[in-house]
Amino acid sequence: MSVYKFKLPDIGEGIAEAEIVAWHVKVGDRVEEDQQLADMMTDKATVEMESPVAGTVKKLAGEVGDQIAIGSVLVEIETEGGAAAAAEPAAKSEKEQPLADGAEVPTAAQEAAIPTMANESPLPSAGGEEARSAEGEGLSPSGPTSKETIPPPAPPASGRGEKVLASPAVRQRARDLGIDLAEVKTSSDRVRHADLDAYLLYNDGSVSGRGTAARQNETIKVVGLRRKIAENMQEAKRRIPHFTLVEEFDVTDLEDTRAMMNRDRGDNPKLTLLPFLITAMGKALVDWPMLNATFDDDAMVLTRHGAMHLGMATQTPGGLMVPVIRDAQNKSVWQLAREIGRLAEAARSGKATRDELMGSTITLSSLGPMGGVTSTPVINRPEVAIIAVNKVREMPVIVDGELEARKLMNLSLSCDHRVVDGWDAASFMQAMKSLIENPIRLLSA
């Protein structure tokens, strides 16, 4: 018998340590060669650590959430062979690995500051089929902060008569709650704690006169992507003096134009409001470039970008991510609609590449039909501005002395007051307003 000391390998250039996101083994477990041991998160990706040897786990380096230095011992495994006790194997799987059930971790540049709002789907108008958001442009906000996030509803994990895959802890919790694992839906190959949470959310409680049954308290350690989001939100609010300007837009004519274009779209994707709003942003930023900028407040250097690389705040099962539409100012509304759908799906499925998750110069955030009347989005640091799209409402408006029903929408613009003045923000919003309320001008070359 000998003890194999598996040291945390160099899993990325310039990486000094990594966070333990999840353990897949415990002391006393028998592991086989290539079996997954742990998920380690760096500033660049979540990496799967696999065992280079077979044996019995004797010692683990720490708990979920702990930081482990590169080169230190992560796991000690007792082997029957003569494996070197202090060998340092290369990472057997350095591919980017889904966090929980699917979302790739943003890069260091992207994680610099993730905004608080998510892009569930483009905004609807007040009514009708054309007013509804196209599928695939984001997800509704989710609440869990654990590594195992609540996935969207999916087919059951197994058919009748098949064994349901689940960890011992999940099985014990299901027994305690009186839940049949075969009835729990999951989007992965096994039932997780998050799937039990989703099952309880939709099936627990009562509407009888005695009220809803109380759920057990849960203590959840904030780790992984959720911890990165928390840190970035705190840093953005601490370092950036925000101010928010809200302007009302009449989108009645734009909604009519959108409906007309969708009727004759052919093989093009269905248009929502977002491609039109992005087009308006690209045109308005030509005259107000101070909003399409990034600010290095350590070096006190402001960079005004010639191209608009638009960050699209998107909620995924693993947390909030911001895929980037490159050179958005040069794309047609049809091209933008296609890119919005592609990037949102890539982020949601964990297939977005590092290049697609970094380098944004200004961010757009939308909650679609869940959006409120107004909002105060948090800037995606080091950017200096973010626009939040609020829901469309049909409201009575006096037009030329006559009362009309019009479709109104508020846009909320948050800016970094260190480098953007109120006059600049207001002027930019008025430029946006003149374009959005005049679709012919908006769509002209």
C-alpha cells in the first residue's frame, strides 16, 4: 500500500489558486482511474479534476468554498500499486466544465462586474401574439445561491422501472421529505438537491384554510459563480458612483413596424424589440461616445471605443452571464435577432466561448414581460453605462388634444458619474428617443 498525493496542477496561465466548487468524493470512498474528484473554479473557467489512480480516498484538502494553491495537495489516495507518493500529474481534463447544470463561468475580464439584471426575453407589447417575446433570448431570474442551481423543467430523469441516479445525500433528503425520486424532473443525468428544491416549489404547501405548509430552513454556502457575482456587485457599487436616468418612450409605431416585418420575415428569426433598441443605441453612440467606454480607475484612464461591443445580460441556470455581440453597430435588425438567440442559447447551455463572454463596451439588460415600470441597473464594471429595458404598457395619452391608447415603455440608463455627466446621459437618451419613436429614421442607413 502507498499513498498517492494528487497535487492541484497548473490549470491556467497566471493562476495561483483555485476555489473548490464541489467535491464528488469523500474520505473512505473507493475511486477508479479517471473518476471525477472535484470541480475547481478559477477566474477563467471551472475545471474538472479527475483521479490519475485507483484507490481509496484518505484525505481531502478542504471544504467547498476554500481556496487551494496551485501545487498543493488536493487529495490523498491510498493505492495498492507503487504509484509515486508525491507525483504531480497534469490536469486530465482542462476543458471548460459546466458549473452545476450548465453555465460556463465568465472570464476575468467579463467577471469584472456583472450587472444585476437579466435578459429573460425581449420585451413584449401590451397585447397580441406579435407582442410576445421570442423564445431563446434569456431566462427568468432564479434564486438559489448554491452550486446546484434550479434547472428549467425537463423530462423525468428516468423512465418507469429504471434506477434513478442520485447521491446518498440527495436520497436521504428525499426520504426525509417523503419524495419519490422517480417523480422528480431533472435536466441532467441525476437528481440533485436543486431538483428537489424545484419539486418542492411546485408541489409543496397547501391552499387550505390552514395556509401553506412551512418549509425547512436551509443554510447555503455562497460559492463558485454566485460568490463571484456577489463580489463583483459589491465592488461595482463600492467603486462606481451611479446615477440613473429614466425616460419614457412611445413605441406604438415601432411595434406596428415590428409586426409588419415579422409577417414577411421568411427564414429570418422573429423580431423582438431588442434588435431595434440595439440599433438605436449604435446610432446614438456616434454622437455620444462617452457612454461607449471603459474606465480603468486604478490607472485613471478612460477608453472610448469606436465599435459597440454590446453585452447582453442573460440569466442562466448557473447564474448571470453577459455574452457579447461584436460590432453590433454594423448589424441589421435581422442579424442582431439571430445573434441574440444564438448567444443566449450558448450561455444557457454552457457552450459560450471565452471570447463570447468578454470585451463588452456597454450593456443592455431586459427582464422582458417580468420587467417593472422602472429599474436601477448596476453598471457592468469597467464599463461606464448600462441600459435596462422595462415592460411595455398600453396607456391613455393625449395626442393633438385627443385621448389615445398608446404603447409606452421606460428605458433606465445608469452611468458612472466620474466620467459621464448628467447632460451627456440626457442627451444620449433624447437621441435614442428620436430614433425609437421614428422607425423609418431608425431603420434608414
